Amino acid sequence: MDLDDLVDEANKCPCNGPNKDGDFECEAKADKPVGRTSKDSGAEITSCYLVVQDRWGGVRTRYPIPCKD
């Protein structure tokens, strides 16, 4: 799965926003690991990630997050 595929999958999930910067945040879960969470979150391997997009759909950032389930 490449980065474009991850963004496409995140766009199928409900997004939150706009946030204080006017961006929209979509949480998604991939079929395989996409990276490690931050040190503050335990630096665990995860398949969950957050995509932040501007109002036109341009990707601002994407990063691994802890899975909620």
C-alpha cells in the first residue's frame, strides 16, 4: 500500500473538522502496519493513521496513531 492508497482509504472514513487551522482530520486503519506511534504513545507498531487535509483535499500530513480498538 502506498501513501496515495492510504489517503484514499482515509477519505472513506468520517472526517472531523474543520479544526482551528481550517483542516480536516480523518482516522483510518490499514490492513498492515504503516509505522510506529510517537515515543509518547509507546513507539508501538500500528496499522492506524491520521490524515490531515486542507478544505480542498490537499494532504497536509499523515502519521501513525495508536489504534482505538
